[in-house]
Amino acid sequence: MGCSIQTTHRWNEPKRFTNSGTRCYTTIRSKSSSWKKTTDSSLRAYFTCVLSITKNLTRNAQPFGLIENVVTHEEYRGRGFGKRCLKSATDIAEGRNCYKIMLLTGSNKEWKHDFYESCGFDKDEKTGFVFDTRE
């Protein structure tokens, strides 16, 4: 049993959300298991990340967190918004008694890895593997 938590903040670039993206975001917003933090009621965001919390089969079902889809609008990078978004997600995970929080990225850009490490994540702590169901 898991819980998905979405932290989102506004960005004002309509091209960023296609019609399908808007429908997807609207679906996420309507799910009772989702939590969103927004600056207004629009479907625009400055930055976002998704935190999934899952009860573990070990550790007496103590949950762990997984963060993915960390995105900051290019015009807002370097202003601390991404760090605040990740801090918000890690605070929520800690508040839900997660014993660890992992972050996955599909990027191989070193500056992004440096950013995640500056937020407290250790890229050498675990090795992640992805099975793509679309192939």
C-alpha cells in the first residue's frame, strides 16, 4: 500500500502543459491519496516533484519514500525553489516516519547530480535499476 504525494508550485508558461498534461495533472489532483502544495488554483507550476511513500515488508512495515520527476522551470532555476520543493518532500516523508528517502533521476547531467547531492542525497548509497514496461 502506497501513498503518492505531489509537491507543485506555479509556473507561468502555458506551453509547458499540453492538453494531455493538463488532464494528467487534473487526475492526480483529484485522487484522495495525493497531496499538492500550490501557490494558486491554476494548472501551472514553477517546480514539482513526486514523492511516493510505501510501507516496507521489513522493518515492521516502516515506510520508505521515493522521489521522482523533479522539475524546475528553466527561468526559476538557481533561486532555491527546487531545494525548497525537495525539502518539502523530505519533510513530509520524515513526518510519515520513512526510514529512508530515495531519489531517482533519468538524467546523466553532472550539474543535476551535484544539485541532488547538495540537497543531502548520496548517489553512492544504493544502485537503482529500472524495468521499462513499454519495451
